[in-house]
Amino acid sequence: MLLMNADTRQSVACVSGRRVVDVLNRLDVRSVLLDDPTPLDLACQVDVPLDIDLDDWDAAESALRWLHATRPLDAVFSVYDAHLPLASYLAARLGTRGLDLRAALACHDKIRMRMLLAGGGVRVPDHLPAADPADAAAAARRLGLPVVVKKASGSGGRGSLLCRTAEDVLRAVAVLGPAPLLVERAVEGPEYAVQSITADGRTEVVGILAQHVGPGPRQAETGYDYPSGLSTEKEAEVAAFVTRALAVLGFDHAVSHTQVRLTADGPVLVNVAARPPGGQLCAATERLSGIDLTRAAAEIALGRPVTRGTPTATRVLYRCVTSESPGRAWYDLDGIDAPAVTLDVEPGDTVRSVDDPHGGSYGRIVVYGDDPAELESRYRAVFESLRLRVEPDNQ
């Protein structure tokens, strides 16, 4: 009689996973994907696709608990801001590995995050909640201008506006409301993006990049540089600060992307995301550190050692493609080194200006190397070859 070998692979559930399905396949695990609905191309690549209303936590738990009873799961995780609380909730309810629910909720709720950090002695901007958006103006007066008005939950940078006047605050409320808001005093100083991995409560900072932001209330990201330009001592200070912040938030099993402002009085935490960074920052971090943060997120969830490759560059010059005015974007990719350019729009698509409250970047030019002058020259050559232009939209 022929006996079939039992499937001894680890089993993991991922809440929404286009960024991570390929990684799970390479890790050779039994994969369960929860989505609403599960895209057909991804459903064909996982072992168990589940179409679940991701806003119905009871239904998600019931479906996953049934699977867990028939074939135990080792972990539940997500690499998407909106689904981190659900993934951590499911992990806690099923008793599997996953990011601590306290940390997931703090990353989703900026007011909760600041309360935990301030209570743990980690510097955050002076702030006031505005559960009713109508209270934002009074909060701004009490804190003193300029302030940053942001949505209290989710949204990332697109839910945040810098306000220099009382009129700016009213406009921000109109754009961001009617959701509960957070008003905080604007922090002066250069900004840094810190990438880190936390396994079993131990955090390792794998990269610190100088972050550039654009003009206007949106303060959209416009680029990054590595090395950061900080001295060894200052980098160590920022790394220790972020490590402390993640411990206070309860991080145990996750990767993270943290934004820090460096003031004359030391670091101030702007935001923590319990996921790999967006854009091309994940690829940049892998080139510079040898660590694929999306793969690391899955490996940490599963309790595996993080895979470490060999870094292939010592410097990166990363610039977002933006426009000073709205209109239709045109460009030419002929003859351009394809890996260096990522564009989110097709030729002729409408784009907003970088200082528009709803604007931001619509592409990235990223070049790597070892020599700063060569890097700048290569970036300039790519940018000029792109022949980027934005023409007024007269329609």
C-alpha cells in the first residue's frame, strides 16, 4: 500500500496579500489568504483563499478558527496598515504568533500611539485630540501655530496637513473631516525614515535614511538619501530612540517603518507603521542592507531567522516624481534604465501638484552606487532622458 507523506509545512494566514504571496510561495509554507474578495490571480497561488468581509471580525475569526481546528496555523499577519488590527486580533484569538494586538491598535490609532509613547517617556509632538473636527480650531489656538492636523486613525501621510494659519486649520478640517482628528504642534528639524525588524521583542535597526518633504500643507515625501548624513553618534541616538519607542508600543514580532524628526533637543517620533515601507523603499532597503522587509515580515511571523543577503550598494539617491502644477503628465521611457524608474501614471494621465492637499508623488527615480558625484550624475541623466512635462488640462 502506498502511503502519502503528511504535509509538514508551516501554515500561515495573511490578511490581504498581493505584496506577500510571492514571498510565501518562496518560503514553502501552507498559505491561507483572507481578502474581500480574494483576487483571482492570487487565489490561484495560495493553498486556501478565503473571501471574507474584512470589516466583520467575527466572521473572519469563525472562518479561520474552523481552518485552524483542522490544520493548525502557526501565524497570522498582514503587511497593510488597514488590516494590521484584524490580523493581530485573529492571532490573539487563535493563540498563534503575530504582532501584539496592543502594538497593532497603537499603529492604527495615532492618539493611542501618542498616549502610550508619552507615558513611556518617548518624545512625541505636543498634541490634542479633536474627536469632533469642530474642536480642531480651538486645539490649534491652544497649542500655537503652526500645527499639523491629521486623521486620528489610518491614512498615513495622505491624512495629514500642515497648517500655518487659522484659515489653514479650517481648510484642513474640511478636507480631512468628518473623521476624528489629531492636532499637534509642528516639529521643526530634519526628518528620517528608520527601517527595523523586531523578533521576539528584540529590535534591530537595518537602515536610517534622510527623508525629504515637499512644500505646502501636504508635505508629501519627495525623496530619500542613504547614508543619512548623520554622524555615527547621532545615528546611534536615533536607532536607540526608535528601539525604545517600539518596546513601549509593545512590538514583539514585526517589521516597522518609523518617521523621526531630529530637533535641537533630540529625536521626536512622528509616526510608526508596523509594515514594510511603501514605494521603492523596500527594494532600496534590500539593496543597502541585504534584508527584504516583506520576506522578513513573514519570517518573523513564522518564528524563522530573517534571511540576510549581501548588500549590493552603499548609497542610494531616491527622488519622487512630482509636479509644481496640476495637469496632464507626459514622459518618454525609451532608452531609460527601466529599474531606475517607476511611474504610477500613464502618459496623458491627470496629476495634482505636489502642494495640493490631495497631491503627492506619481513616480520614483532611484539610483544606486558607491560614489556621490556619480550617483547625482546618473540621476540627472535619467531625469533628463525621461523628458517629463506636465501640461495644463484644458478639458
